Amino acid sequence: MSDHARSNGYTRRRALGLAGRGALATTAAVAGLLTVYQTPAAAAQSNWKFCRRCCGLWFSGNNTRGGCPAGNLFDGGHHLDGSGNYVLKVQADGGAGQDGWRWCAQCQGLYFGLNAGQGICPADASLTPGPGHYPISNPSFGVFINSALFRIEDVDHRDGPGGQSQWRWCVKCAGLYFDGNSPGASGVCPADHRNHSRAGSGDYVLRQL
């Protein structure tokens, strides 16, 4: 992953491309809904980073490094060195992709939140009685219940050419992680502290500033 120019705070000004065509239908342990969209993507939130230790995607603009499953007692947060500056769009922004992705207030990671469970969160579970992720409340996106729902492109349903593929949904923790450095054996999953599992996942695409 190459280093890219970094952005401060939120931005809803970055256009993300052409008219969308659809959302991903996944298999078995589902991570999504089959829906078709025709509206161009209009805006995005920057400051999302790749963690080189766990391979997950996390938000770096909250003055916290969240919780990393590859961390330890002395350094439990995500690391952003070597990461580009990723931008994510919310459902209201339009464009192609799969709905239902949420931002966790505890670990700061992105996870799929429309299945029955809320996955497994690597951070201290002070906000929820169980091991699952806890969706953050973010009024800068307008009136949403808990976390804004993000829309993530995949290789067959994207706003236009470009972007970085090989981002996967982990069936064990529900988080989004990068599988392009060591495909099939990437990162550390908080569910069992082994590699993430891409079973049932689509091939997602993220864009950088």
C-alpha cells in the first residue's frame, strides 16, 4: 500500500465518479442486500486508514487509534504508517455498492452491520454487553440512527474505473480488511486471533485521495 496525501477531518465535497449500477449479492453467510442504484455518488468521508498489523480498515480522525486485535497491553491501537487516505461514502451519497456497513465506536473499524449479530470487536467492550461492534453516532452526517450506513463498491458494481480491490468481509468478525498482501492469510481477526476469513465475501473496492 503506497502512501498518499493525508486529509484533516471530514469532507463531504469529494465527488466519487459516475452513475452506479448495483450492489453486491454475497453467498452463504451474507454480507449484504441486492439493490440497484442509479444516482451518482456525491460526497465522501476521508481519514480512513489501513492498519498494517491487523489489515483492517479504521477511522483515524477521532484522536484515538481504537482497538487492534494484533495489539498488546502496551500498544493496543491501530497503526496508520504506510496507509493511504481512504474515502468512504454513506448511502445518502448515492452511487454503486453494497449498503449496511457501519463504523464501530469502540475499535474505530468498519464492519458489516445488517446481519443478526454485530460481529466481534477487538476493543474493550465498555459500550455493549456482548462481544459485538457498537455503531458510532455521528451527527455530521445528518439525522441517522446510530452510525451512518456506508455504501462500499465491489469489482462488479463500482462508480467508475480505478480504486483498490481485494478488500474483504471477514465472516468471523464482520470487519472489512485488506487481503492483497497475503491473499487467504491476511491480518489478525479478533474472533480467534488467527487470520481473517474471506469465506462468502465479495471483492470490495476502496478509493483514496
